[in-house]
Amino acid sequence: MPFSLLRRRRAVSGGSSDNSSSEPSLRWVVWLAVLLAVVALHWVAGRWVERSRSTSNPTPAEHVPVQVELLTPKPVAQTPTPPAPPPPAPRPRPKPAPQPQPTHAITTAQQTEQAVQAAEAAQAEQAAQAAQAAQAAQAAQAAQAAAKAASDAAAAQAAAASQAAAAEPADKFSVPPSGELRYDTRINGVMNQIGTIHWINDGQHYEMVVSIPLPFVGPYVYSSKGHTDRFGLAPEQYSEQRGRRAADITVFDRTTKQLVYTRTPNNQPLADGAQDRFSVVMQLSSLVRGTPDPYKPGVVRQFSVADNDSNEIWPIETVGDENVQTADGNVQARHFTRLPRRDGDRRRLDIWLAPALGWLPVRILQTEPNGMQIEMLWRGKLQPPSVTPDQSGAGTPNASDSSTPGTAGSDKP
């Protein structure tokens, strides 16, 4: 083989070796670029999440309840019991009918004897009538005495009731006026779409519709409608629809005093002052609007609350006054939390009511047993209701004038 041909073959074999060694280096460069791109995308996503959490509020810490006072449901207005009517007086007996006289001939002796008998009978009748009159007088006196005693007892009962009412005043109740309320919604702290609370109150009836949009699932819609009675809000029907599922309905049948569910055939007794899962928020708001002073830290109030398949007692405790950060600034609010209803109860409900907003909810936080958190944070009213200082508590400003920074009353997009 010529020497020149050998050199040509060596040169070709050397070039292929260089190409094979450069291919792994090119792969490493590509993988390194992909890794850098993934890291950059994660960094951008983290910054977006951090910005979306910039106006979020901290999750309430684990609270150890220290009960100061327990408030139970009672009427907001007492109706006095009418006194019992007095017993009727006994009716006098009728006089006996006179006997007919015989028509045949009567001798003088017989006439004398009959006259004596007639006189004795007349005396006996007069004595009987006198005895009946005395008995009637005694019965009338007894009836008058009984009526007077009943009247005195009723008066004493009314006086005792008034004294008890003076010692323990009835709950003052002030239902919030109508309004379309808007809330920022967050799922596990990440910004979601705008949620709303549709609230109507005409003084005798109310309607409440809460709508919370959830991505990929559909909106959660909770509806409550009813009237007001001597215990406050009195729901007639509660509806709960989660996403695309059919709605579950609870009927408050106040004629039969029963709770009727569409989700289960098991009815339950209906207690006085019973609420549903969302009317209880406005019931609490109405009570605090009426008299905010009793709701100090440690005070627990019990509510009978119906869900879509059961009814139970909710103990709601006053935690204290806190600052709530909204899109427009800080709002002073009173924090309420539902205590565990049973051992192992991991579902929580926290409510913040703001006096500057007429004690409307400025923040609602629902924590599910799996740790998922659904939050509603005040964004403003579409129709700001006029709230007077008497309605919203002593010293609280008008909610329609709460557009200044720090009161979160404006309706900015």
C-alpha cells in the first residue's frame, strides 16, 4: 500500500473520532439549557404566587378557648302571658212548680190540715231558698276571691317576669340593610375570582345568596331565605350546590317543628332560633349590631345550626379585635371562631365582623378537614347601604362613607 493512501485513511479515522466525542458535549448543553428554563419558570411562578399572597392575612393560630361566659339562644322580645279567666259563678236552682189543687170536695178538717201543711211547706221552701241564697253568696265570694287570687298571681308573675327581664335584658337585634357585597376569594391563599353575597332585608323577610367561584369545579352557591320572628332570623329553606352537582335542600317546617332534608329521609326536630350554615353569619352580625358590648374575648354563644343532612349546636367564641388587611388597607374587626363541635373535629370556621362596615363580615375563612382553605375577603359593595351609628353600634361611622384609605369601603376593580 502506498504511504500516501495510508496517511489518508488515518486522517479520515481521526475526524470521525472527533465528531463522536463532540456529540455528548452537545447533549449536555441542551439538558443544561432545559434545566435552566425549568428553574426560571419555577422562579416566575413563585414570584406570581408571592405577589398574589401580598395582601393575604395570616392563618389564625391554634386557639385554646378560655370560656368567660356562655350565651344561649333566647327571644329578642318577650310576650306576656294573659291571665286566666275567673271560674263561672254557680247558677241558682229553679223554684219547684206549684202543685195543682184537688177539685173534689174537701172537709173543713182537711182544709185546716192542708193549710198547716202548706204553711210548713212554705216555711221549708223559704228556708231552702235562704240556704240556696247563702250558698250562692258564698260561691260568689269564693269566685271573687279566686279571681282576685288569679289576678294577683298574674300580676306577681308579670312583675317577676319584668324583674327578670330587668335583671337579664333581652337580646337587642338589628338586621343589616340590603346590599350586594363583593369579596376577593382565595383558595389556599392563592387569588381566585370575585365572590359575592346577595343580601336582601325588607324588615319582615330576608334572602341571602353566597356565590364562591372555584376553578375547574364550578361555583359553590349557598342560598338561605326566610323571615324574622321573636328569635331573630327564621330560615324557611336552605339550599347548597357545589359545582355541577344537584342542590341539597333543607326545609324548616315550622308548622310541624321539623327539619326536612332532600339528602336523607331522616327528619329532625326544629329548635327555636335555629339557623343554617350561612344565615348564622347574619344572625351573629344582627346580634352584635344590636349590642356589641357583651361580645368580649372568651364569650361563647351557642347556635342551633342545620346543614344539608343534620342539625347540631355550634359554639362560637369571641376571640378579640384584630386588623384585617384588604386590598384597600387595614380594617379593624372582631374575630369570632367556631369551637370544635366534637372530638377530632378538624373543620374550622372563622368570621371577622367590622364595625366600620356596620358589623358586616369583612373576612370569612373556611378550613376543610383535609387542610383546604376557602377565604372571602372584603372588596366593597355594589350598593352601599346607609348605616346609622345607632344601627352599627356606638361610635361606628356610616358604611357609605367608608371609601377613605384604611376602611375598605371603595369598590375598586
